[in-house]
Amino acid sequence: MAKQIIECVPNFSEGRDMNVIRQITDEIESVKGVKLLDVDPGEATNRTVVTFVGEPADVVEAAFRSVAKAGQLIDMRQHHGAHPRMGATDVLPLIPVAGITLEECAALARQLAGRIAHELAIPCYCYEAAAYTPERKNLAVCREGEYEALAEKLTTEGKQPDFMPEGKAPLPVAAGELYERIERTGCIAVGARDFLIAVNYNLNTTSTRRANAIAFDVREKGRPVREGHPITGKPKKDEKGNTIMQPGTLKCTKAIGWYIDEYGIAQVSMNMTNLNVTPLHVAFDEVCRCAQNRGIRVTGTEIVGLVPKKTLIDAGRYFLQKQNRSTGIPEEDLIKIAVKSMGLDDLKPFNPREKVIEYMLEDAEKGDRKDLVDLTVKAFAEETSRESPAPGGGTIAAYMGALGAALGAMVANLSSHKAGWDERCGEFAVWADKGQALMSELLRLVDEDTEAFNRIMTAFGLPKKTEEDKAARAQAIQNATLHAAQVPLRTMKTAFQVFELCKTMALEGNPNSVSDAGVGALAARAAVLGAGLNVKINAGALKDRQQADALIAEANTLIAQANDAEQEIMAMVEKKL
């Protein structure tokens, strides 16, 4: 299952006192697994926008701690600034990045709002996707009157927050010590929204007017319909006196044109508010089309801030499909295609490790640790040969399976690009994609198998001074041993799927690569049988014999099926040689 990642962008009503801001961000960084990405204080607004990411439970905990600290340090009775606000923590949106839906984030936001109200006595509105009523989807409705209207809102039916300190039902009257506390902290708008990308499209012109014209062509709001001249004519009004707008071509986008002194060019600057409706690559192509209609070229793209990995992967696939090329290539290559296709490195180098949220999280989590899959082939072999028991047979079995999947994907890619087979490109691309997915999972299992062994060693190192120590140690050893048997079983199941890929490539793929499909099948068999040995040796150490026998029986079934599959594929290969 893919890791779930969400982003949180709380806005705190303090932009001048760095000591206060630092104490709040320290609370965020105190949660393991959370990566603080950006802290942006504003003196005039007296407001700081903080961005952090991580897995949902970690992010929610970090958000709660930051709200608690802000409530302690910021006194809203003394706050003044240019930006609208109603609380020490003013807004707190949760944003899906990977492996999680907006609806799931909305549920998390509601739970967080309830916890903040009940444990911290800070009232909360729920807005955007987390809103309980349609009108409260709009943040401006929740924040109407700002902090100064707090007393009225707390006591007026229909205006009270969704969550109050004494339960979801709003208080009829706010008074006494509780109200004094709320006066200090204000209230919060907690919500969920889609990920927003800020992107600028570089133009080969210095004309702001022409950049604006392109922006009006594409942005959802569009441009005013005018009487007479399309530029200088008077805007048309409807019967209610509202300006009639001609919508642009891209939904969920806001855009303007401007000139950037630093680069000496004009840009179309765009906020993309729903990447599911309008992906980055679609917006890029549409801006290019509208620019070309006005005699202008888009020379590149500048992403401001960070971007989810899926955005670039989808773009890479899109541009490969336009070329009738296979999309079943490594993730790194897909991102390179996206970078070059949209000119992300036009103005300055584009480093995915510094721009892609998931990569930043991976690097932060790893720190100085070097995984086995990061080693060179030579270093991997040398590490295996050393006197330490890990990496061992289970790790090598997973790597053999990854190599088998890689060979199957290679044959699929070669077949998709074979001269005269253009009409079959999509067919082989599907198989190449499957091969890449299997390879990625088996590479993950390379390190997981070694980690499983290390977990056993850690369990054996637990204290055993008292009877309680001994009992806890024995249970930890059994738990770790069970895990060490289950990991290679997953390797067996994943590697077994490689046979279908190699069989199809032996039958349907480029005949010049049939031997590669055969080697892939041999590697898959080695993976299944090798991982099976590790299932058996670890299951043998389990005290629960019923559980152990079930694991061994499942492993034996997979071994028998793998032997049959390998023989069938090798017979096909030999026949074609």
C-alpha cells in the first residue's frame, strides 16, 4: 500500500516576534516523521504561514501541538495586522498529497477541530471540504467580522462555530473564565482543500499586456464581455448589474500576466487549485496553444514552491503517450521527461530532490542512512559477502525478483518501440508499467527483508533480568520472527507475478529478446524458491505451530507453482531460439 502523505499550512497571527514563531515551529518539529518545509513570516500582516508534511497521524498531531502552543503565546486582544484574522491560529487546512483523498482529509480535519475544541477550549469552524454547511465552504463566511465580532458570533444562533469547548452543540451564551480564555485565543477555521500549485509560464516577450491576454484566455474566470471594441469597450452587464464574463478554458485556475525584472521576460502566473480537474501538463499545453495564437512562445515553466510527485509522473506519462512511447520506464526517467517537456529547468536548474514533496520526506527520514538499494552493484555484492548475516538470502531473493521484473519490463519496452509495431505500443506499455510496479515493490522488499532480520536481533538484545523482562523479550522475539517469515512470503507472492509478465513477453514480445524473457523467468523462480527457504527457516522458530505450518504450506504451494511456471516459459523460449 502506498504511503499516505498530507500537507498542513497553518497561519498563525504572529509575524514579528521570531522567538514566538520559533517556539511554535519547534512543536511541529517535535513530532517524528513530520518535515517542516517552510516558515514565511510577514511583518505588515503580523502573520506567519507555516508548511509541513508527513503521514496523516503525524501531521495531525503536529498541528494540534502547534495550535496549543500558539494559544499559549499569542494574545489576540493585543493583535493588529493587515491580514484578516480571528484567532491565534487563524486557519489550518489539511491537504492531500499522496495516497489519500480529499474526503479523507476532510474527515481528519473535523476530528482535529473537535479535539482542539474539547482539549484546548478553542472554538473551531470547519471550512472548505470539511464544512458542515455549503455556505461555510467559503472561508470568508467563517471569518466574517474577524476577531472583533467574536463575542457576537459565539452567542448568535447560526453564527456559532461548529465545535465549541463543551461539545459540538454551540453554547447559548459564552461567559466567565471560558469566555476569557476564548478572548485570548480567538477561534480557528480548520478545513481540507486540494493541493495548490503556484506556477509561472515563461514567455518570449516582455509585454505584460500580451501575457495578461493569455492569462485571460485560460483562467477559469476569463475576461469581461465588452461592447464594441474587445479591449477598450465598455463591459456588458446583466439584469442585476453584474459584469458578464467570458470563461477561460481551464477550470480551477487563476492567472494574471506580469513582467519579471530579474529574468527580463513576461510570464503567465497561475494558481492551480485542483490538479484532478486541471493537471499541470494540461495547463501547460493550453497556455502554449493560446500563446501561439498570439504569436508568442512558452519557453519554459517555473514551479514556485513544492510539487507532489504524482504531478510530474502524470506529466511524464502524458508526454510519452503523445510520442506513442511506452510509459513503463523508471520513475526517475518519467520525471526527466516532464522536466524537459515543460522546460522546468528553463530559468534555473530543477532538482527533483528539492522540489518534490515525497523526495524531501524520504531524504529527511533517511538522514545519513544508506539503504541497500542505493549501493552500486559491486558494493551490494561486497556487502553481502561480508561476515555479517545480513543482507542474506531473503534480501538476495527479493533482488533476484526485481531483476526478473526489470527484464520483463525491458522486453515490453523494446517491443513497444519495435519498428512496424507502432499500433501495439499501448499494449506493451501496459505490461512495461506492470513490470515497473513489480520491480519497485521487490526493491522495497530488498531492504525490508534485512530490516526484518535486524528486528529479530534487536529483540534478542532486550533485557532479561526479571521474569517480566523475560516474558516481554520472548514475546518480542516471537513477534519479530513472525514478521521475518511474513516478509519473504510477500516476496514470494510478488515475484510469482513476474511469471505472467515474462510468459507474455516470451509469446508476444520482440522475438529478438525472447532469451531475456527466459532469464527473467529464471530470476523469478530463484526469487520464489529463495524467499521460500527464508519463510521456512523463520517459521521453524515459531512456537505457534499452527501458524508456522500455515506459512510453510503456503510457501510450498508457491514453490510448486513457480517450478511449473518456469518450465512452461523455458519451453516457449527454447522453441523460439
